[in-house]
Amino acid sequence: MDWADTPEQAAFREDVRTFIKERFPESYRPDLESEQSVEPEDIPGYNWPADRRSDDPERREAATEWAAALAERGWVAPHWPKQYGGAGLGVLEQFIFNEEMADARVPMVGGIGVSLVGPTLIAYGTEEQQQEHLPRILSGEIAWAQGFSEPAAGSDLAALQMRATREDDEYVLNGQKIWTSGAQHADWMCAIVRTNPDAETKHRGITFLVFDTDTKGISVRPIVDMTDQKPFNETFFEDVRVPVRQRVGDENRGWYVAMAMLDFERSGIGGAVGYRKALEDLIEYVRGHEASPSCQSGAVRTDWHAATRLEMADRYIETDILKNFALRTASIQARDEIPNYEASVNKLFGSEVHQALARTGTKTLGLYGGIWSRADAPMQAFFQRDYVGSAAHTIFSGSSEIQRNVIATRGLGLPRG
Ligand SMILES: Cc1cc2nc3c(=O)[nH]c(=O)nc-3n(C[C@H](O)[C@H](O)[C@H](O)COP(=O)(O)OP(=O)(O)OC[C@H]3O[C@@H](n4cnc5c(N)ncnc54)[C@H](O)[C@@H]3O)c2cc1C
């Protein structure tokens, strides 16, 4: 397979590169202490939904300026059709766009509003819902959170119990969601709720709703994670009234809307590029420094241990493989087919490469690898923080065990266990 750019793709790539060089605000630099979003493609240090509301006016303005520059080209939502304000890019152009954004280490904007909610509303929303939400997602006026998981419904999402009882033209919501990423910064939320507990199968009694997070009866409680940040929340609902017109799709058919939403996940090229960049940073650091004591096999040795070099070579190969997996997924989509177990291979392998790279980086730094403070550790403690942060990667967006089940049954044709 020839992955080289066609002349048109090469010209598009150059256009994106020039645009980033000319339009990315110099003052919009990574905030290393910011709470990270959970998307693996996100550039470390940026969290656009939070940045747009930052207490620091310079940061706030720069985040807004970057969104406005992207909006001029429809590049806030490169994958949305043009009639809805996107750029209507083909799959391979989207791939190139994402690759260049990650390569330049500049953030995408819009969060899950752009990546997940917008495409879902375009496919399943009413005209009224599209008119109300799409322009505000594109302008960055509203940020979204996704309320799917519950304490007893994660991998088995259809087991969700949060109730929505119909009262005339409203649903009354009671129950709890958990792990709701970014809910503390979000203005709106989409959620799946149980409207018919007596349905024939548990998938059939579920409805998809969207609502303002300021609606009376909603309380959001941030959860502190191992990195001492608050990327996600517990979200509680007590007699929360949501108008029926805010339902997306039919009553009791929300499961299918939710599954379609999960299909809009990105191809993952940003992850592959980001990991390669981090590895290159590590190699550059190592070239300019002597090995730390724990990496030396003897007191007088100052070269890097051969095992460290071999590990880095492994990571280099793996990041190449990951890029090729992402290209395979994109090429399937470019043929108008839906990636199936191939997307699971990407997710599974990508999360393992992420964790292995963080481990290699931390180990390479020897005793420095135990220092958490950015001011005192090499490379601003990126790898040791990523070592802890990447633990979540084999859980979110479908855990590794679930991906392996998909690969086994749909990819290898093995019987269900
Ligand atoms: C950083 C992060 C951000 C998240 N953001 C969001 C969000 O914004 N919105 C949202 O709704 N949710 C979010 N989640 C929740 C996420 O979707 C769930 O954590 C995930 O689906 C796993 O569910 P669970 O945690 O309930 O684990 P469980 O489903 O209880 O799984 C526990 C363990 O059992 C294994 N297991 C479960 N079923 C099987 C099976 N059939 N075969 C083999 N092994 C199995 C799992 O792999 C796992 O190891 C987030 C999670 C994380 C970590």
C-alpha cells in the first residue's frame, strides 16, 4: 500500500502547515498544570474547553483567537458537512489535518461538542436542535460533557439505571452518572437514561437527552485522580426536568443514538504523532545528558545503558506501527466502510504504546524519574506524570479486555465466551 500523499494532499498539508505557522497565537502556550481532557490525541498542556474560560485573560483571549482563526476555514469542525459550518473534508484530508495539528503541537478546539455531539445532532437531531446547538458548538460558546457511565454501568453500559419518568411534555430525571469528563467546565450535557425499565431487552428502554448543566437539581462533584487533577466528576440528578423536545431520536431508542455517537470517535493519528514527538524529546534529552546513576552499570560509565537504547528502539518501531494502524482505519473509512475490529486494534495497541512509552521515559530518567515537581525534574516531569496519567488509557473508551473481546469475536471469528 502506498501511503504517500497525492499532489493534492501534499498541497493541502502545506496549506495547513502555513496556516498554523501564521495564525496560531504566540501567547497561547501550553499550561502544564491544566487539567487534561481524556482524549489521547489532545496535546499535553492544552485543555481548550477550560482555556476559553481561564482566569488568565491572555490565555482566555488566545484560546478564543485560535478558535476564531480555525472557524474562518471551517476547521473547528473539519469533518462536519459544509452546510452545518464544517469544512466537509474527506477522511484522508481529515487525517492529514489532525496529523499536522498534532505535529505542530497545537490544540484542536471544541472538545466533544465538535467531535461527538455535533455529528450526532447532524445525524439524529431535529432541525430545531441543530439550529440551537451547532452554531454555538462551532463558535466555542458552549462546551459539552458526556453522561453515559454509571457506578454499575461501564463496560456493560446498557445496564444503566438512571431513571427518566415522563410527565406531560417533560422528563423527570433521578439518579447518578460517574466519570463525566469535564462536566465542571461544561455548559451542556448529553446523557442516556432509562425510560422503560420493563422493556424486553435492556437496550430497548433507553432514551438520549441533551440539557443545560445549570438545570435545577443537577450537582457536579469533581473526582481527584492519581495525578492530583480533576478530569472527571460524579454527576447527581434530583428531580431534574428536561423538556421532551430535548430528546434526540425516539423515546426508548436512545441506545442506537449513543452507539452511533461512539462511532464518531477519531481515527487516533494524533496519539501516534504525539507519542513519537514525546519519544523524540526523550532521545534529544538523552543525547545531551549523561546517564543518571541508576542507569549506569558501573560508577565510571557515562554512556547510556544498552537496554535503554533497545527500549527506545522498540518504542520507535511501535509508534510507527501505530501510525500505520491509524492509516489503515482511515483508509477503510475513505472507502466508505465502517472500521470494526480494526478500531479496537488501534485503541488496544495505542493505549499499550502510550503506557510503555511513559514507562520507558520514566525509567530512562533513573532517579529523576521519581520527581513529580516540574521545576525540579528533567523535561518538566512529563514522563513521570504521563506514567501515572496513562493508566487510565486502558480503561476509557472501552477497556482493553473489551477491545480484546471484539478482536477475538469479530476479528478472529472465535466463539463468544
Ligand atoms: C479517564 C476516564 C474518563 C472517562 N470519561 C467518561 C465520560 O466522559 N463519560 C462517561 O460516560 N464515561 C467516562 N468514563 C468511563 C469509562 O467509559 C468506563 O470507565 C469504562 O467504560 C469501564 O467501565 P467501568 O469503569 O465501570 O469498569 P467495569 O466495566 O466495571 O470493568 C471492570 C473490569 O472488568 C473488565 N470487564 C468488564 N466486562 C468484561 C467482559 N465482558 N469481559 C472481560 N472483561 C470485562 C474490564 O475490562 C475492567 O478491567 C471515563 C473513564 C476514564 C478512566
